[in-house]
Amino acid sequence: MRAVAAVTASLAMGNNTRLRRAMAAARRARVPVPWMEEALLQSLLFAGYPRTIQAFDEWRRSSSGGARRASAAAGPSLVTRRRLGHALCRRIYGEDAFPRLLRYMSGLHPLLAEWAIEEGYGRVLSRPGLDVRRRELALLPILVAQGAWPQFLPHLKGAVRCGATPHEILELWRALRCWLPEGWRRKAMRMTKRILNTPGAW
């Protein structure tokens, strides 16, 4: 996952030179193709279409022609997406924070909450191919690379709720020494240590 995280961090920063280096390192680490492709697909939610398309283009050109691709099936129905989305978002944010999140986003614009649940959590993040713990570990560097600290904090807590260990998360920041701006990487490490050392914080 450290190799995948280097790719998603480089993708979010829009640094194509680093992205190519990170993908080469991921190939050497024998990252399973479904893991990488799911991590790239979910990056669309956090980094947008242009950078995600560029990343897929780099991945296709750097992968062998016989590489297995992530499932392109149509996906679940709207009703199922809503059910899956609510369940996953509640799991990541926690029972107490989940209703507050929906009220906050609906207050900004009703479609924000609706799209986040149905499309983000229900269609994309609930896909098979990458478990929720690994999904959270892959998206944390994207949020750090963008300085998206209000979103980083709940997903940091969500990673722990979904099974990531304190050692695993701290090792992630150490491994990304060459892939993230140093000030932001250190801030992510400080926030991680503070949360992990605060009883009941997550």
C-alpha cells in the first residue's frame, strides 16, 4: 500500500514525473493490478477527472498489454447505491459524526450530500477489488497533497475505524518522505499521532 500511496500522492499533486517514478516503483513492488486500478478510480472523487485520466494513461502505457483491468460492470442500482453509500459513509465517519456530516453538506447544497452518498460512497468506494482499509490508506495522501485538512481528519479516523493500525499509518507518512511536500507530510504525521494518542478520538 505504500507504493500505491506514492502513486495517489503524485497524482493529486499533478506531478507527472513523480507519477511515472511512483508507478515504476509500484510495478517493482508487484502491486496487484485491481488494487492500483481501484485506487486510481477512486482518485476521481478527490482529485478530479483531468489528473485521474492522466494517471490511467500513465498506468496503461507502463503496464503490460495483458494486465487485468478492474471491473467495468454497470454497477448496482440507485436504491442499492444509496444503501451501500449510507452504510459505508457511516462506517468511515462513525455513528455520531455521520448525521452531522449529512446536515452540513445538505446545508451547503442538497445535491452535495446526495451525490456523495450515491456516487462517491455507493458507486465508487463500495466497489469490490479493494477493501475499505486499503481504500482509506490510498486516499489519505491525496487529501494531504491538496492540503484538504478538514477532509483529512475524518478519513484519518475512518482508516482506524476500518482496521488500519497506528503503526501502518505512521509508516505510510515515513514512506512518503519523497512524495509529499515536507511541511504537509509532517503535519499529517503530527495530526496522526495526536489522534492516535487521544482516547476515544476515533
